[in-house]
Amino acid sequence: MKQVTRNLFITLIIVLLGGMSCTEVVNDLEPYMEPVISSDSIMPIDALLIEEQDSLAEEIQDSLSLIPKKCIYLTIDDAPLNGTARIDSIVSKAKVKTNIFMVGNCIDGSGKFRKYYNLLMENSYIEIYNHSYSHANNKYATFYKDPEKVLADFEKNQLDFSIPHKIARLPGRNIWQIGEKTRNYKQSGATSAELLVKSGYKVFGWDVEWRYNAKDYTPEQTIEELINEIETLYEKSRTFSKNHVVLLMHDQMFAKKNDMNDLETLILELKEKGFSFEYLSSYPE
């Protein structure tokens, strides 16, 4: 087919140049031309183009599959608190996967926060995980002296609030254990993490934190500064797992809207940087 097309192309050029008549050209080329093929055996040009396009599309898809996916995990601790309603609204509008670490005694201690808990559970873009029932009563050193009580505290939270995933984050500790891989096991709380893992939990820390002022919960980094930190960690492979960035935030940061804590802008900026928003339940082991 390709040879016939080439011969016809040569013939057309010669005719256009005016050096020979069509009949003379055909007679002259006849010894070199392939036998005539019946039209039934020739694939239509449209079909050939489609076949070539499909082949090219497959090659492009194969190439794209080799490009690593930039994964970001938005994780928010200590919910439900005063920032929950805004978080729920922003996540629903942006339609991005978001991870919430929940503290049970907040729900039991407030009718408003119980409503917020229901709000989170009903949001299809949010997954709920375990941040303990008591949050160590904010006395971390004492809390981690008794790992069995730590485990019991997490188990109460898991059962009382029907948390669907066995994913935990220790209060006040950036400790990891996913499968056999661990990080920061030299600090108190490591033994508690081991017990949680033996009970079927995955223990997550974080790669980067949107830090805040403890007095008024105002973020310490601008959104631009935070994005730069995230990009640097990603590019230099300084995260717990390569190509996966876990970002820590806290519920109370979003209680009052201001220029510093605009979660919606942060999400838009991360999208522009090519990040894909993911659930911790799909984090690779």
C-alpha cells in the first residue's frame, strides 16, 4: 500500500511539472509498479488515519504513565472544633479529597461540635481518622507513660464514633509507622505507636506543617511560603514516601477567615502546581 502511494505521488509531481503526459508517465513507470490490488483488500484512508491516531495515543499514554504523580494529603487535626463548618464548606466547593483526624471528647462535650461531627461524616470528600478520644488531655509526657491506656483511648474513639478506617495520628507526636517503615521512633510515644500497629492501625505523622500562633491560631507562614516548603520537600524527596506529601493543619486555624488562613486559595495554588489530592487510606506501603 505504501509503495503504491509513493508511485502515485511521484507520477503526480511529474505531471504537475509538465514534462510528460499522464499516459507517458504511466507507461514509463509500469515496469516498476506493483500489481493492481483489488479495492476490497485496501484499507480505507480514514481507517488508516484512525489506526495511526490510536497507536500514537497509546504511545503518549504509556509515556505519561511513567511520569510520577504529585500526591498531596490535606490532613486536619483536632476536629470537630470552631473551624469545622468553614472547612466542610470549602472542601465541598473545591471538591478535593480531605483527611480529618477527629477527637472524640470534643463531640461528647458540645452539642455544636456533635452537629459538626455529623457534617463531616456526611461529606463525601472527607475521610475521618482517629486522633484519640482525649487528645492526651494536652499532657503528652504523662499520656505516653502508659501505652496500654493510649491504645484504650484510641479504641474508645474508634468504636464510639464508628471511624471507618484504622488510621491514627498520635496527639503531639510526629511519629510514623506504615507497614515495616518507621520514622521518629526515638521520642516518647513510640511504644504506643507499636501497640496501635499491632492492633491493626497505620500511624501517620506529617511531612510539613502549616504552623500557627498558639494565642490566636493565626498561621505563621504565608500561603506562598507554605507552597514553597511543599515544593522543596517534593523536589528533594524529603518526604516519608517519595512523591507523597502529607500536610498537617489544625481545625482552629480556620475558625475566622483572614488573608493568612485562606484554605481555598491554598487548594487552588496546589492544583496549579500539579498536585493531586488523595486520601490517607490510599497512601502506599
